[in-house]
Amino acid sequence: MLHRRSPTLVDWLVAVAVGLFAIAEEIGGRSMAPSREHLPLWIAAGVVTAVGVLFRRHAPFAILCVYSALNVLLFVLAPQMAAAWQFYTELVLLFTLLSEVRPGSVKAVTGMVASGAYVVSMLAASSPPAGWGDIAVAVVMSAIAAGAGLAVRRHRVIAAQAAERGELLAREAVSEERARIARELHDIVAHSVSVMTMQTGGVRLMLREDQERERQVLASIEETGRGAVDELRRMLGLLRGPSADSGPQAGLDRLDDLLDQVRAAGLDVALEVRGDPVPLPAGLDLSAYRIVQEALTNALKHAGPTRATVTVEHRPGELHLEIVDLGPHESRARVRARGAGQEGGHGLIGMRERAALFHGTLTAGPLASGGFGVRAVLPL
């Protein structure tokens, strides 16, 4: 069984419909059969059946079996034509069972056998005897209920698998992006420690001969720094993998090169820098570059050759990034409509991870003009 649940609004509506149908049919009289004796008992039976229908999703197998068994026993002990509400309730319970349990399971097979016994007993107890048309209608309606239940369950399973796969892909994308960020930040840290170590060595060489104590302290710092660099390089070797890029780290100072690349790919992009540029921490500088790079890549992927604007604004204590494209040409509008709606794409995941790394924010979404915008705020 996929899961159990409390009665929903739909369950209440179905149960009320069954109860009202049963009461109305019993009080108003069945069109093809005489009125029943002990009418109050049959009305009570309709109400009890409605309660069972209400909780049918909580215990579909038990309710179907109990309902089928009681009706089969009734048909055998007191043969009479079944009311329409009795048969329709059986179909509802069969549909519910097969939509909840695994096909081919003991419960599914037993439930179908119980429903088959109900149909056979109902037709056998019919007066006048059921004709071939009655038999065909009963069999076809039962088959439709069973097939619909199986189809609903298959749809649920596929939807659950798709959701799980989507979550797995999202987690993998986050892990890959975090590993990439870790590699890049390790590069930055290794470079910084190397510079500190070299500067320490330079200061040590500048000391006077009588400053032996200071020389020893600086030598110890230099040795510790070299050891740290060696450890970082070993870690980087594990993080990088055989195909990782070990080229120079990118930053906003290399945006012109990036824009030249995307222009060559067909994206007409303009750069606007506002405010007074200030030196950025290496990690933040790299993440800002990657956000712009990924946003432009998404624009090329989903909008194709179009126009875009990159705005880099330096504010006190914050770096603002805005990448906006004008959207695809009319012939590609539908393609972009599909791509723009994929908020869980790997590109957006990576950009959000980089913004969150520095306690920043990133928003992305389609614009009223038909384009797509990415806006990031990174605290300095």
C-alpha cells in the first residue's frame, strides 16, 4: 500500500453521495424490484456503508472484503435483486483497493476474487434471472473500476518516482556545486598561505644577525606554512579529480573575456559597472564571476541568440549583480517558456549555493517583458 491517510474532502463527498443515494433509493423504491421489507434496517445499512466508504482509504482491503462477504451472504440467504447503490459501492471499493495496493499482491488478488464473488452472487440472486446484457454490463463496469484503480496507482507510483528522482538530481547538483566551490576556495586558500609563507621568509632574511629569536620564530612560521600548503595541495588533488581545471582563478576583472566568449556564441551582451569598485575577497570575487557566467550560459541555452545586459553595482558593504536578457525570438518563445519555468535547474542551484555561501540572496525568474532576470546581492 502506498500510504494511509485521513478522510479528505473528496472522501466526505463520496461517502455523503453514497449515503444519500442509498437512502433515496430505499425510500423511493427500486425501479425494477419490489420494495424491501424492514426498510429502516436497509436505511441503516446504507448509512453504515457510507461510513465504510468514508474510511475506505484507511483500510481498503478489510472494508472491501467485509462488504463483499456480507452482501454475498445476504444474496445466498435471502435471494433478491440488489439495489443499484450496493453494486456501485462495490465498484468504488474495488477501485480504491486497486489504487492503493500493489498489483499482483495477495490483497489485490483476494480483493478481485471477493468482487467477482459479489458479482456472481448478485447476478444469481437476481429476479427475474439476469440476462446476457445484465451480465455484460456488470462485468464491463467491474473491469472499468479495476482498470481505473490500477491506472491511478501506476500514475501515483510514477509521480512518486519522478519526485524522488528530482530530489536526487537536485541533491547531486548541490553536492557537485559545493564540491566545485570547495575546490575553488581551496585554491584561493592555498595561494594565500603560499604568499604568507613567502613574505615570512622575506622578513626573516631581512633580520639583523643579533635577532636570532625572531629568526627562529619566523622560521617556524615559514615551516608551518609550507606544511599547510603541502596538505592543501594533497587535498586539492583529491577534490579536483583527473579532469578538473587547474587554470588561473576567475574574477570580475575577467568579465570582459567572458563577455567576448558569449558574444562569439551569439549573445549580444552589454556590461555596465556602477559605483566605485573596491577590492573584493578572492572567494566572493570568484563566486560573483560564476554567477554572471552561469546566468549568461542559461540565457544562451534557453533564449538562444538575443540581447542581454550585465550590471555590476558596487554599493557600501554590498555587491549587486543583475543579469537580464530580452527573451527569445518569437520562434523560440515556447522553448524558453519551458526552460524559464525550471526553477530547480542545476544552474540556478549553483548560483543560489554561491550566494548563500556569503550570506547573500539570489532571485531569478521570468520578466513581464518576456525575458529572464537574475539578481544577486552579496554582502562584503
